[in-house]
Amino acid sequence: MNSVRAKKHLGQHFLNDKNAAKRIADALDPSLGFTQVLEVGPGMGVLSDFLLKKSDYETFLIDIDDESIEFLQDKYPQLGPRLIHGDFLTLDFSKYFGDKIAVIGNYPYNISSQILFKILEERDRVIQMAGMFQKEVAERCVAKPGSKEYGILSVFLQAYYKVEYLFTVKAGAFNPPPKVLSGVMRMTRNTTKELDCDEKLFWKVVKAGFNQRRKTLRNALSGVVPKENMSDNPLYELRAERLTVSDFVELTNEITNR
């Protein structure tokens, strides 16, 4: 098999810019202590070529596409069970990986949010992530309080990771070219294993706040905590987009203790 046909329903746009692929591969920092790297959606292996040259870690590939798997089996026969035919979103990490891994990829744009939430689910294991997303998604992930891009994903990712926007990639670097610009970002797990609050309630508070982002939190959170139980904390008078992660932690603790 000489090539793989990009499939629209899988959101496939194969990267063919080797310089961009090398920069993405080099964004990972093995000094963090991971010895395994999982590439999501390798397609025809443009990024994989650079990852497999690295001696600091073992590279695993996962793809849901039958045609890609067949192509990659021919290209990298040495991978054996490290080439996983399956869906990243439902992958049982404990079956393949130890307690410190990195995840990398030119991610399918149609499921980018689900990929990031899967990484959040596996945050105790995934200590670094690097890769390419639609530029708008990457900008949302790194957005700061007060900007219109700042939202649920920004808060959740920044609660557990240091998130950095690295560089932009133009549509011509792909086959077929996407109709949008692409952005490469990196997330590195911060030192806090758990937030200093009830994490389930934290998630609930953040989601409720942004689901009604035009309302002040006093109104947006009335389904989480009755208004009569809210204090006079000035944070309640702000909209969700104005709060930092630590502000959300503060409110969560206050709600827990009322």
C-alpha cells in the first residue's frame, strides 16, 4: 500500500510538512520522566518518523482507520503490539501504559474537545501533551480570564496543566488542506496532583458558570447553590469569564462550607 485516502468523516488532514512534524516531535520534553509516548491518529506516519528516531522513549501509535493501520503495519513492522487499532477516546490506558506517559498528534479536528477531555480524565498518567489542533481550539485552551475565548476548556486544562501556544501551521502543510489555520500547543502537567477543593463540585461550578456566561455567577450558579446560601463574596457579582482557576477553587470551597 502506497498511501492512505483521507476520510472526511474521520476529520483526517494528513500533515505533509516535515519541518512542522519535526517541531511537533521536538516539543516533547523527556526530562519530565515519561518513557512512553502515544501518537494519536498517525495517518501515514509523517510525525511518527520523527518520534521513532527518539531513543528517550518507546513510541506507540493508535488509529481507528483500518486503511491507516494496514499502511502503518507495512511501514513499521517493528512496532508489533505498539501499533494499536482502536479509538483513543475509549482506550484503556492501564492496559498499555505505566504511570507517566506523553500524548502527541496531529489530532482530528472534529473530535478535538473530546480528545482534550480524555487527556483530562487520564491526567494522573499523562504528564505532557503536544500537538496540532484547529487554531481556534488551541487559542481557547491558552486563553486568559477576561477574553471571549476563555471558557470551560480553558479553566479545566489550566487547572491541571501549564498550557502553551507554540506555533501556527498554514493549510498548505496538509493533504487535503483544511479550511482553517492550525495551531500547535503543549500542555505540561503542573505539580498539583489534586485541586484544593471538591473536584467534582469544581467541575460543576465551572460548567454552570459558563453555560450561562452572560449572567453573573450569583444567577448562573443558582442551580448549584440556592441564592440564599450565597455569601457576599464579590466573585458572585462577576461573570464566569472573569474568574481565574484559583477564583473558581475559592468559590467551590465556599459553597462546600455553607
